[in-house]
Amino acid sequence: MVGSPLMEEEEDMYLDLFLDPYTVQDAFPPAMSHLFSPRAPLDVYPLNLSNPEAVFSPHFGGVKETSSDFSSVDLSFLPDELAQDSKDQAVTGNRHETEQSRKTQDQQCQLQLPGGEDSGLSLNNGSSPGSHAHLYPGGAAFNQPSPEKSSSDSLPVASIVSMTPMNPVPECSGIVPQLQNVVSTANLACKLDLRKIALSAKNTEYNPKRFAAVIMRIREPRTTALLFSSGKVVCTGAKSEEESRLAARKYARVVQKLGFPVKFFNFKIQNMVGSCDVKFPIRLEILALTHRQFSSSYEPELFPGLIYKMVRPQVVLLIFASGKVVLTGGSSERWLCDLGQRFRACISGQPAEGTLENHLSKWNYSSLSLVSTMVQRHNQQPDINPLSLERNLGKSSPYSLKAWHRGYRRTKATRTQISGFAGGTCL
Amino acid sequence: MPSGSRCPDCGSSELVEDSHYSQSQLVCSDCGCVVTEGTLTTTFNDEGNLREVTYSRSTGENEQVSRSQQRDLRRVRDLCRILKLPTTFEDTAISYYQRAYQLSGIRAARLQKKEVLVGCCVLITCRQHNWPLTMGAICTLLYADLDVFSGTYMQLVKLLGLDVPALCLADLVKSYCSSFRLFQASPSIPAKYVEDKDKMLSRTLLLVELANETWLVTGRHPLPVITAATFLAWQSLRPSARLTCSLAQFCKLANVDLPYPAASRLQELLAVLLRMASQLAWLRVLKLDKRTVVKHIADLLQHRHMLVRMAFRDGTAEGETQKQQQGEQGQREEAEDSTFDVLERKRPASPAPLLPPCMLKPPKRSHPTPSVSAVTGDENISDSEIEQYLRTPQEVRDFQRAQAASQAAKSVPNPP
């Protein structure tokens, strides 16, 4: 990993700052210098002024609070997997005022956050309001500085649009799967005394005979965590990736307040579960027939839903006759959105009963090839509109496109009697 | 000179059959070691030395096969014979078991799993030949838990990469109906309850097909639907005498277990039939209910396709009528209204949507759309928020005291 020893040092330094807000800041500026190399364009500053003032005010209060508290600068909490591209690229994913305040690095005094609110305030006042106007996580505001910044090596800003969007991407017409659960893990990097934690914290359960971990819960965001004596944490129950990260940090803070020298490493999303509703009933037996070779398993004697194991991306869909779909196994929010659409493409060949065979015969290629084509295209161009993809492919069944546009309304197709029970197909 | 057998001492393959007095011996010509000696040998040794052994006593390929595997292969054969499967099924099932046994995950599994594996192999064989065999049946035969069975089954299908077709509903109907003991008079069954097998079978098939068409089979266990359909078919063949008999009584008479969901499937099927009946003019005047509709099942089944189309609307039909209404509302309202009135008179009740019952029921709880929370994951965490989760030292002491007290209280009733 490029620059990892560099990042380790920085992480340690930021951790120290985080853990003890009143450490001397002497070491701070020189250490910061190698992060914010002078090669970073200084013209970032004038750029910031272009942002509207209005954006600054709602965030000003937030900035004020962060000034007394180092969490706004704790870049050590960056997800590890992004760190290899560039530490800064990882930071861009956060889209918080800290990022912007960091980018205006010509004001290194800005980062001398400890010392009470006064300095913080003067800090904020000292820097131009425009610099904080960057707080607004808008795509437009980001794209402006990004071309400039990409020129510098130390602050390459990845295209912001490829980061996980907070709101569903507007192109996701139709189904937008809702995240129901996000499971993540983190490493606190110190041995924990579970008994002491269970004793000193109110929101814990610990039964060593049953399970060798402390079960801790917090109210906001409503999550549950398993704390192991090795220092590893599993956080479940969050409704989004950001929430999961915030929750994991809160658990780390709780443990830190109990006196343990915690750090926050290796935060990683392990699993995401989403659900959506296509709003029309699905003939599972037909779907199982057509998708049998694509690892779909429908056993009504065992489970009322069809289990579809999609290969790329590696997700499992539980499809029910009522049209509700549960998606699990993903590792980023983006796939959920696209997946919902692809799934709809797969089964939009399912009209009202009676015409299904006609539709399936008109489906020019297998739905999985459609899915995989879309996945490939998606991987190359992260922000492509799946609808336009379908048009570009140009060979899709007209029914499916109409379905997209008209919301499942079908032209009145001739209904053929499907001879039931012939050859063992249940129809 | 037997090839392949070696002297255990020197490893030479020069073994000579010689006899010492009256005892035949196999002797190594190099070192003089006696390899086998008359009757004081085991079959295993004899085979190893390529001596002749009677087939009934030979160990055959069982040297390579472990004892548990041998036992399970015998079980597979027994199961196939109990179920009266054709002999080709036996060989397929055996081959599946052997293939499964090669996999380390299966070989190291517990005995319980291996027992269940026997059933899985037989089930897969039956499915692939469209032989109707339910998992419940196999589980009862094996005295196995359905959960364990399902886990092993899914694992096996995944590991072997098998393509297992779905259960064949028509054949299942035939085999399940044949198991009902209602086709011959017996002391326990009154004459009015005895029924002809073919008639009942054909009607049950039609009813199951109707259930399939109206979303009563998708996603559900097939057997309760078939039970309900059989019951309705039986009742409708002689309604005057049989309306008084309930589903539970029927199953007891027929010596068949009543699956728990069959009652609700019966209600759903009756609801579908009632809707269909409302489309027939001569039945509408009769004002049928769930009991009386049974008498007219024959008519309903005869015209089932048309009646289902008329009685239920799906998304397209609804869309059409809505579009028509909206598009033409501005113009020629009277004409449209009159035509719609005529249509409405033909269909007094607005057609119900043809949906699975799970979609027709009102949702148990409203699904509030989650507000888009602007959480970025990097917000500051205030100290007060964290403090609320921690105990003060006083609380810790109190808690420890309380814990100690409860421990003491627990230990008191058990004197050492």
C-alpha cells in the first residue's frame, strides 16, 4: 500500500489528538505539513469563495461545536480500504466541513482546534466564510475544485459522484431498495476487559457462559454492538453506512471513556440488507424455471420465497410472490440502487399471468446476460443511467422498456391458455 | 504365478503354491515365508493374495468403502425399495451418495447428517425423474427433522451443482389422492362417502389447476392445497350427503393426516369459487355462500377459464378501464356512462384483483418511509451523550453489592 507508513504516523498523531483534546499542539503543524504538502494548490482558497454564503450559516453552528472537539479532524477514522488510493480521496468521501477546512490548508492554524471555543471561533472567523461554504455536500460545489485538485498528487480528489450518495441517485427510477440493516466491524486495537465494561456501562449485557462478548446498545443511532476481548467490534442495526460508522465511533468512545486506550482501525462494512417492493405479484415457479441455470432455488416446501444468488455483484435476492424482494450481501449502497433496477429488468418480463410465456419468448436474451452486461457497464462508468444503458443495448424487449416508462402497464396481449401440468411444470 | 501379491517379508512377487502334507500353502520362493496357509486365512488375506474366494463371502469393493458408507448405501437401497421406486433410481441415488461422500464437508459430517443425506439423494433422484415425493414424506420415513433435512439438501445441491426440477404437481395430486382410503366400502366408511377414484381425481386436478391460476399455490407448500382441493372435489360429487362432513372428519375417514394450513387453503379456494359464481347469472340469484357453492362446483369448473377472467381483474384490465374512463370522460359522457352501466350490470361487483392472498390482506403495519437522515458518519460525539451510558462510581458500587447479594442468595439454598 502506497504511503502506508506515512499514514500510520498520521493516524497515530490524529488519534492522540482525538483522545486527548488538550495535548500540546506543537507537534501538530510540522506533522501536518507532510499531509498538506505545499504542492497543494493554494488557489483552492479563492475557489471557495464562489460558493454561496447561504450554505455557510447552517453549518456554522456545527463548526463551532467541532472546534472544541477533535472529532472534526480525526482523519484516522478513514476507512482502510480507501486509504490505498489516497488518504485524501478517502476523506472526500466524508464530505464534511472538516474536509474543506483541511483543504484550505494554508490556514494551518485552523487545525489547532483544541484550546476552547474562542480559538475555534476566531478560527472560523479567520477563515473565509467561503471556505466553510464548502460544507454543503453538493455535487456541483465539489466538482469545481476537483479538477484543480486532481493536478496535485497529494490531494487527488476522486470524482465525488462515485462515492456513496446520501440520497438515492435520481436516475433510479422505479425501485429504490431501502436499506434495512448494515453490519460493520472495526478494530479498537487494545485488549478489553469485558467484565469491567459490563460493570461500568449501563447499556451492556455480558454472559460469559453463553457468549464471549459484551453486547452493548446505544439509542442514537439505534444499534447493537458486540465487543470482544481482542478489541474487535461488530456493529449491527444501522440503517445506512454512515450511521453504522457513527455508531461504531460512539461505541469506541464509550469504551474509551471507560479508560481503555482505544483506536479506531479497519472500519469495514461487512454486509448490507435491503428490501424493496416491485408492486406486482411474481410467478415464482416460472421464474425458477427460466432462471434455473442461474442458481435460483425455489422450494415451496421449505421456504415461500425464491432464493436467487446473483454472481455479479455477489448478492442474494429473496423474491416473494407478493413482489417483495430482500437483497442481502452487498457491500456498498450503490449496488442496492442499481440492483433494484436490474432485478426489475429481470422480472419485468413477468406480466399478468397468462401471457408470461409469450413474454418470455420475446425476451431476446436471458435476463442474467442483461444483468451482467449492465454490471459491466456500470463498473466502467459508475454513474451511467441504467435506463439509457438499456436503450443502448438496443435489443431489449419492447415490453420491458414500456414497463419502465409506464409503470407496469401492459398492452393487452393475447392470453393463451398455458396447458397446466404438462411435463410437470406447475403453472 | 499370481501377480500383484507380494511376500510380506521380502516383498518378492515370486509366490509358489505348494502343499505341505495335505495343507495347501502359498510360499515365497525367495525367502521361504508362508504367505497363506490353508484354512487359517481371512477372506481379506485371500483376496489380497488373489486366492479364490466364494462370491458370497468376498469383501469385494468394500475394502475401499468405510463401514458407515456401506451402511448408508444399504439404507439408500432399502429406502428405494420401501418407496417402490424403479431400480434405475436406486443406482442413481447410490451414485449421488458416493459422489457426495467424496466431498470433505460430507465425509466429516455427523452421523445425523449422513442419515439425512440418504434421504436427500433419494429425493433428488425422484425429483429428476419427476417422481412425486415430498420432503415431509422422506422426513417421516427417516425420523428426521425437516430443518436438518433442508439444510443438508440445500448444501448437497450446491456442492454437487445439481439441477433439481420442481415438484411435479399433477403427479403429486395423483399419488396423494390415491392414498385416500375412500374408494372402497369398509366398515368404518359409510356407503355415501365412498367415491369413484377417477372422478375424484379428475375433479381434484381441475381444482388444483384453478388454485394455481389464482395464486393460491405460488410460494406455499403444495400438499395442503391438494388436501383442500380433494375435500372440495369429494364434497361436490355428492353434496347432499357430504356437506355435513368437515375437513378434519374427512381426513380421519380417509386415513390421511390433515396438514395444518389446509383449512385456510380451503377458505381461500371457496372465496375464489364464490367470486366466480357471482359471474354466472343463474347462480347470482341464488345468493350462494361458502357451503352452498359446493353444489355448483361442477358448473364452475366447466367454465372456469372464462369465469376467472371475468371475475378477476389484473393490472392491465384495470388500467384499460381507468384510461377509458379518464380519456372519455370529457366527451360523450352519457354514451360512455350508459355503456359502463351495461357493463356494470353484467358485473355487479367491481372485479377483485387477481393477486396472491398475501397482497390482498391489508398490511399489518404501515411502512413509514424512512426520513433521509443527513448522517455523515463523522459527526462529533458529545461527551454528554456518552456519559449517559456510563455508570457513576456510586452506581458501580451499588451494582456490585447487589450482584454479590444475589449470588449469596442463590448459593444459600444449596448447602455444600
